[in-house]
Amino acid sequence: MKKGKIIIGAAVVCAFLGACHNNASYPANVWAVVNGKQITSDEVDKSYRSRVNAQSPTPPSQEEALSLKLGILDELINSEILLERAQKQNLGATDAEVEEKFTEAKSPYTEEEFQSRLKASGLTVDDLKTDLRKQLSIQKLLNRDVVAKISITDQDVTDYYNKNRAQFNVTEPQYHILQIVITPRPDPNVHNRRNDKAANEADAGRKAASIMQKISAGADFGQLAMDYSEDSSSSTGGDLGFVPESSLNQSDPVLKKAILGMKPGAVSQPIPVQGGGYRILKLAAKETAGQRELTDPDVQQSVRDMLHNRKEQLLRSSYLAEARDEARVNNLLAAQILESAGKLPAAN
């Protein structure tokens, strides 16, 4: 009986991995096969090198490297399954959509910076565009088959609020702040859409004055932050979200004083900050302490968004699980690692 169980268990493992005895029918550089489409070690290694270069201060061990590659390969398998579905349903991204997304991805950098980042990641422009095409095609598929099916009713919002009223009790005043940061010392790791950075203190003053002129002329604050702010928050239009009043005590006293003296919708003059440079602040909204009621449109929207995101995550996971069940997947890398007790293939 024990021997029979072991044989059955091995069969299950082989089925899970894709087929223990089929590895020899593929070249060594083929690490997975999805519905007949081969995924090679080169595809995995490109993504692996970009992640290790960007995230790892020290080289990973062989086990860590293989674990990361297994994870990347699983992502590529999922992408191939969904991409095939998108193509069968004529939902592939157009050339124009790919070019638009490529331009958007490239816009925060100078040409030299962009090429340097590509080189460091081991990718080419064609690699990047191919990846963008896959992402856009898959997103089209998920938008149609998942996102379009999500419906959050008013009753769903009411039920959640009634069960979680304590979450909407504001214990202290909060300030919804947007900012534009101007520094006299450009940070090479921070980018804005125009790649516009002040070179020194005088340049920072001129830049601050120029931005204030644009605000006075009616320019959108968030768009200006994306174009000119020299801070990581530029990617979100300078939006810092709601900041509790107690957190302002940890900031520059000049900034705190400015915020406390502003009315919702107001924009500050350029504020000199410690260490040089300026900040321009906008107070988008202020929340007083107390219970926020469901009659507040912001409360309704925040609940609706949260419920929508939860439902979308659940449906995406279910959709992918169903798609994988219908696909023919051979994970050859997993089989090799298991058969060699984690020693092969050697990590790069």
C-alpha cells in the first residue's frame, strides 16, 4: 500500500509540473510550454536581470535566484494564457496604443537617461514595446471580461458603512495636501514629465515664480506638479492625500503654519524650506474631527471604490484560475529544479 501511494503521489507531482517525462522533447532553453507556445530561458532572464539590477544591492544566492526565476516564469505563463485569449477575441493592442504608452513611459526621462535605464535592465526598445503590447492586450481582455461585470449598488455601500461606522470617525483634523517641490540640487533619481529641474538656488527661485504665474493663469495644480515638481509625489500630481494634524508637527514649522492658515482650494506662495528650495502647497480639502456620515459624497465614493477594488481583485484571481485550468501548461523549469534537488539549471 505504501509503495502504491508513493507511485500515485509521483504521478500527481508529474501532472502538476506539466509532465515529468516530456522534458527531453524540448531544447534545454525551453523552460515552459503554454498551449504549444514555448517560453525560453532568455525571456525569463531578461526580466530577472532587470529586477535584480533594480532591487538587489547584493547578488542573490542560487536558491534565491531560482526562486525568483520560478516566480517570473509563472507570471510569463499567466501572461501567455491571457494574451492568447485576448488575441482570439480580437482584443490585441494596436500599434498606435503601443506607441502612446511607450511615449508616456519614456516622457519623464531625457533620451540619454532612458537609454541608460534600458541598458542597465538588459532590455531593448523592441523588448519594451513587446511587453507594453502584451500588457495593453491583457488589460483590454480583463476590462471586458472582469471589470465590466463589476456592479456596486447603493445598498452595498450602505451595508458596508453601517457595519464599519468606526472607520469613518475622524479623531483629529486632517488636511488634503498637494505640493510642488523645487530643489536647488537636482536629484538624478527623481523625475517629472518635463524633466525640468532647478540647477541652483537662484534657478529655483525663478522656477517657483514661473509656476506661480501659470497657477494665476488658471493652470491645473496637479498637472503642474507632474510637469515640474522635483519630488517622487510628482507622479501622482503632488497629491499627499489626507495628512493628520498631528503629523504636521513633524514637518517644517513654516509649512505647518502655512497649511493651518489656508482655506480649502487655496494655493500658497512659494515657501522657502530648510536646506534650500521651495514648496508650493495647495489645500484641496480639510476634514474636521468627528463622525463622517454616509451622506458625505466623499464617504460614499471611498466606500464604493474600496468595494470595487475588492471585487475586482477577487474576480481577476478567479478568472486567471479558470483560464489556467483550461490551458495546457508544461513547467519544465520546475520539473528540472525538483529532479535535481534545486541544483539545476545553474542560476546566471
